[in-house]
Amino acid sequence: MKIRKIFTIALILLLVVTGFALAQKKFAGKSIRVLYFSATYADAAKEYAKEFEAATGAKVEVVDFPYLTLYEKMGLALSSGDSSYDAVTPACQWDGEFEPFMEDLTPYIQKDKFDSADIIPNLWEQSGKWNNRIMGIPFSNTPQTLAYRTDLIKKMPTTWDEFLVLCEKLNNPAKGFYALAIPGAKEQLSGLWMMVQWSLGGRWADEDWNLAIDSTETRKSLEIAKKWMKYADPAAPAWALGESDAAFLNGNAAIAFSWPTLSIAPNGDNPAKSKVVGKWAIAPIPFEKNGVTVLSSWDIGIPKAAKNKDVAWEWIKLYTSKEKQLSNFLKYSILPSRISVWQLPQVKSNKLYPHWQASQQGAVIWWRIPAGTMAETYVRDAVSNYITNQWGLSKAVSFMEDGMKKLLEEYPPAPGVKNTGR
Amino acid sequence: MLVTRTAYQSTTDKALSWLFVMPVIIILLLAAFIPLGWGLYLSFFRYKLNMPSATAFIGLRNYLNIFTDELTILSLRNNVIFAGLSVSIELLVGVVVAMMLSGDTRLSRGLVSILMVPMIVAPVAAGTLWRMMLDRTYGVINYLLSFVGVPPILWLGDPKIALYTVAFVDAWLYIPFVAVLILSSIKAMPTSFLDAARVDGASPWKVFWRIILPIVSPVIIIVAMLRFIDAFKVFDTIFVMTQGGPGNATEMLPTYIYRQGIKFLNIGYSSATAIVFVIAMSVVAYAFQKLRDRQLVRLG
């Protein structure tokens, strides 16, 4: 009898505790699907998914695609009203295209008193805000930097002329050693050219969309990009990012262009993956007139068609929180979008800290209008054809100009939308 | 007993035939003609999926743009060279391989199994493998060639070579397919022809040239048609190996249509390009069919 009593009390207690626990988990039984770029961003998200489920009761399925296919997956899902994704992570240059299909986050931010002031203001303007609406919270920004060998280079030059002189000095093809590791396949190479054009003071168009691509800066930057190839492994025109980073990590190049945060930073000091352990650092590109640009920034937002918007917002808050941004930085080399994280001592003492200077400038090198991706493709074709000697300088420049002119005629930016990027 | 067909039976047979064919017609309508019709309709519009407000009926302008767009013309030229070259290599090597394996020995049977390996490799995987093997500095192909004194070649980064390189990789993938079909056709030949020729003292070359080749030629024509159309639709290998580069040296119509439709969400223009592509391929298929019919008539 006594045992039965004890058992009954224990059972009631258990039910109460379970009920209490379930009541705490606001989103128990719900699940969301979030779309990421297959890189460290998705790896971090997968790690936090378990913690999120434990805290809220909601399951998170992280779906990720490589950069080359992410745009089309996201674009098709958003534009066709597909409700498969509860949160998506557009690159900043896609904001103008996807904004009509994204939820305005302002009410969510106001409701939860989200600490907006901590997000780097210039960065948010360029990544996550469009047409006076907030369509995403930025969580990563990668300014144009390069990785270099500290045992060979004491100080990185600040002009492209000095840079080329340094390349000439470092290049030693007879020994299989090159000054530069370059991803020469057109996808990445055009991005590198864009940063040179910008750093020299060039633009694609002014803020009212009057084309300015046919300029001395465009021509000079194309010539500089072509000269790089003299100082790179002859295989570089066919290289994607992986091969280029591998060349640097193998100790076969003195300077690596593009995205040090993606592969060089996470692997550079790992003896199993790198022959340059302790011999590399990050520096801004030669910035000359306009300064360093933010080549990549990703924001996270909620599609209008999403089924579980509240859960998605809860996930966004977690993923962009100060705590997670610090973890993203230390563990995954993802550069924070929060000012307070950049001020932390463990961030300030990190090799990636030179990115902060560049992040503050916050200029984005892309057009962010719906026709932006098409414009970028004209640039890719022109740069790649010029670098590989298939087109001359005039042909490359006129191809870009004619293409952009046609795009602006056929798909003009919405009234009032200024060119805040390139 | 003489069985005569009445008008009633004939009508019933016809109705039954139609009934049996109907599911295929319905499936074809749903799976092929309706999307094609929809594509044709869209091709008359400026229609960008992510800019619905810019949608407008523009008549034939998308079609006119195709013939004035230098990249479409370049893609078409690349496509013709690519398909012509890869299919020629496949047929040439395929016939040789089929002849070599046409004996009924254990070795030839074993070799046929080995020959099938490239066929079962997904084009994306094959493209990735070849991309690594063809790297100028780290690739195994240049390493092997260095033993015979060949200097390193920039297989995929040199615009003068890249198109031929990807055509070669495509040929590598599909030579087994061609060889196996031709081999089965050779094996199905009546041996009496060959025996008679040998008794008459014909040389192996004459046996091949005068007897085997004419008899298997209708099969070769069909294989050529299938492969030509397929090679024209190449996508995965190019996408993985070069993304259409360097510059636009390996840009093909399918990668170009993909770029317009999926990357730019420019549905109107990509539909027009796809319709032109379908018409061109139908003409090619018709020409090959005619060639085959003529060959069959010649063979009696």
C-alpha cells in the first residue's frame, strides 16, 4: 500500500516536471528548415541546431548548397513562393533581387528589442537592408584581404605598383615557387578584378545608375589583373578557390588572393593540412584611393512564404547573437557583424583582426538590384576573356558597358533606389 | 478455313489499338508537349522570374536577340565543334574497340566488362576526376607525359585547347556505349557472310570494309544520332570542368540556357533559346533518320 502511494506520488511529480519542461519549450514539436551556403556558415549552424532544439523544442534542419548553385536554389524557391525554407541566407548582392519575397523584420526587431545598435551600421546598410526595409540580419562579412607569407614579406604594399614590384622579386618559377596563388576560373577572378577597379577609384556606375565603367581605372585594373598571371602558377587560369588555397598552404606561393577566412585561416596553422604553419598573416589588399571593399557579406532573413516565422526569428536571434558570433569567429573563422564582438580581447589578438579595419569601411562592390547577377556575369566574361587573351582591352570594356546598358534599360532599378555599391 | 475480317472487327481493332496507345499519348502530352507549349508561349515575353513587374509581351524579340547575341552564336559554334569532335572520336574508337572485342573468347568477354567502367561513372564525378588529372602543375596526365619529354600543357586554362580537352573527356565517357552497341550489332551478323568472304580469299581489311561496315552501318547511324543529340545537350561535364571558361571558350548552348534561365531567372529568353534548340535537334534527328533509311534501302 505504502509502495503504491510512493509510486503514485512519484508519477505525479514526474508528470508535473515533464509538463513544466514542455511548457518551457515554446516551440516543442515544430521544425524549421534553413538554407545556407555550404561553408563554415552551415557547419556552425549544424552545431547550434542541437542547442536550439534543447532550448526551444524546435528542430532545425540545415540545408546547404555550394555557392555556384545556392543562388539558383534560393532564387527559385523565393520567386516561386515555395514554402520549403523558414529562413534563408542571401549574399548581400542578392538582396535587391530577393527583397520582394522576404519578410520585413522590423516588427520582430521591435517586439524583441533586438540590439540593432551593435550591428556595424555601414555593413547592415549594404547587407540586409533594401528599399527602406530590413530583410535580413548580417552575420558575416569578408572584406578584401589577402594571406601572405610572413617569412618572405615584411610589410604588404599599399599600392598596386609596389605590389607588382614585390611579385617580381618573389616569383621563382624555376623552383616551382610563385609570388601569387590565384583562383583564375572566371567566377572568382572577376571578383578579384572588381576589388582592384574599386581600389583605384573606379566604379560601374554612379549613384544614379549612370554608367561609369568605361574609364581609365577600368582599363588599368584589367591590365593589373592580367599582370598577376605572370606571377602565378601557369595552371592558375583553370584553378578554382580550392586549388589556389592549396597552393598557398603547400608553401608554393607567397601571397594568396581571395577569401582567407574560408580555407587558409581554418587550416593555415594545422600541421596536417599546411606547410606554412606560423608563417602567414592577413593584410588588406593594396587599397589606394577608395579603400578596401567588402566582397562578401551574408544576411539571414525569413521568406514571406515561410511556415514557421516565429521559430525562424528565434533561430535568427540565436545565430546572430553575440555569443554565437564569437564562437563563429574563434571556431569557424567567420568574421562578426557585431561591433562588440570585434572589441573582445580574444578577437583583437587573433590573426584575422586586420579584417576589422576593412569591415568598418563597409563598401560593397556589387550591384544589389535584381539585374545585379546578370551585370556581374558580363564582368566575368569580359575579365576572363581579356585575361586569357581572347579579347582586347577595348572589346572587354565595351562588352561590359553594352551589357550593363541593356540591363538597365530592360530591368531598371526601382524608382528611388540608388546605387550604394559598385 | 478462310477467316475474313468484317468492318465491325476492323473498327474494334482500331479502337483497341487507340486505347492501348492512349496512355502513352497522355503521358507524352503531359510530360513533353504541354511544357514545350508553355515554353513556346513564354518565349514571346520579357519575363524575369524575380522581376514580375517587368513582364511584357515582346513578340519575336527574344528570337531576334538569339541571332544577334554574340555569346549565343559562340555557344552554338562551340557546341557544334564539341559534338562533332566527341562523336567522331567515339564512333572511330568505338568501331575499332568493337572489332577487337568481337571474338568469343573469355578475354574479350572480360574486356567488355572492364570497358563498361566509364559508362557507369556519373558525368559529374568523371568531370571532377579529369579536372584533377588534367591540372597543369599537379595533374597525373602532365606527369606521365613528362616521361616522354612533353612539356606541361594547360589543358583547361588555355582557350585554344580547353574545348578539345572537354570533347576528349566526353568521348572517354561514351566510347564504351558506342562500342557495346556496335559490338552487339557485329555479333548479330550472320556468320555465313564472313565465312564466304574468307573462303573467297578476302583480306581481314576487305572483310571489314566491304561486309561488316555496310551491314552495321544502320546501327552506327542510329548511334551517331543518339550521341550527337546527347553531346549537344552536354552540361554536367562542362559545368564541373570549366564552367564554360576560360572566357567563353567552352560555353555550350545548354550551359548558356542554364545561365539565362536558372541563374538569371530570365525565363522568356531561355525559353526562346530552348525552343530553337529543340527545333535544331529535331532537324538533326530527322536528317539522321533519312540517312539510315537510305542505307537500309541500299542494303536491300
